[in-house]
Amino acid sequence: MLHPAKEWDVIAAEHNSRKTVFVQFVVPFLCLIAVASIIGTWLDTSREFYSAAYVLYTIAILWTSLSVGLYVSAFLITEIMAHQVEARDHNRSFALMAYALGAAYLTIIVVSLFPFPFLKQMLVLAFYACYLYWRGIPHLIQIQGQKRMMYGLFSFIIVLLIYSLMFFFFEKIWRAILL
């Protein structure tokens, strides 16, 4: 994440499947998010007590929203932007999205682990994921110039819409099930 050009070249040479990227890269982050959420509830002094159901509810929302949102966003971006690229490759689109979101995952972990109000502003660091995504487009999707600009812009819009819908949808589902 500190040297995106070098790291994207390494990632581009890997040619991993979506399952491999998800299991080896995303799942460890999701596990850390869950652990950080549990520890964070113990450190949170703004409330007297969190029930186990509430902690499970929070973790369930994050896990399902982040994982389903990742798959749906990457799929839609690949399909909608197919006319912009020479070869439609769902694995590379998924890898681009997953690896770029690493910065957002780290930010969520820190904010979940230390639930102090002043740290909520750290969520703006998640926008570093947008920068990483932008830097990864020419390496994994192999488009430049105007096409890259359109691809990046539409990707950003799709991701915002999909993740917003996922958090709204799964929040309602998990609230009905767990609370």
C-alpha cells in the first residue's frame, strides 16, 4: 500500500482467482474487523453495556456488507464497463477492488478497535482506497487516458451505491434476526 506502482505490478503478475483473493486477502481483514469490534466494545466508555447480540449484529453487518458488496461491485463494474476494456476479466476486477479496499479495511479495524469519538474522523483515510484503485486500473485492467477516467468514475459511483445498499439491506436483515 505504500508503493502502489510496485505492488500493482506484483498483483498483476499473480492471476489469482476471486476465491483465492477473497480467502487469502479479504477474509483475514474481515476476521481482524470482527476481533477489533469485540475488543472495541470493551473499550467503549460511551455506553454502559453491549449485549452479545449487539456485538454479533455489528460484526454480521460488516462481514456480509463488505463481502457481498465486494463481489457485487466488482461484478457490476466488470459487466457495465465491458465496452471500455479489451478483455472482460472478473478475476482481475475483483482483485483490483479487493486489494484497493485494503486501506479501507485497515481504517475500519482501527476505528472499531478504538471506538473513541475523535477517531471517527479517521474514516476519511478510507479514501486512500480510491487512490489505490485509481493507481491499479492501468496495471490490472490495462486501460489509460479517457477510458481510465470513465472506468474510475463509474467504479466509484457503483461502489458507493452498492455498499450503501448492502449496509442498508443487511442492517435491516440482521436487526430483524439478532435484535
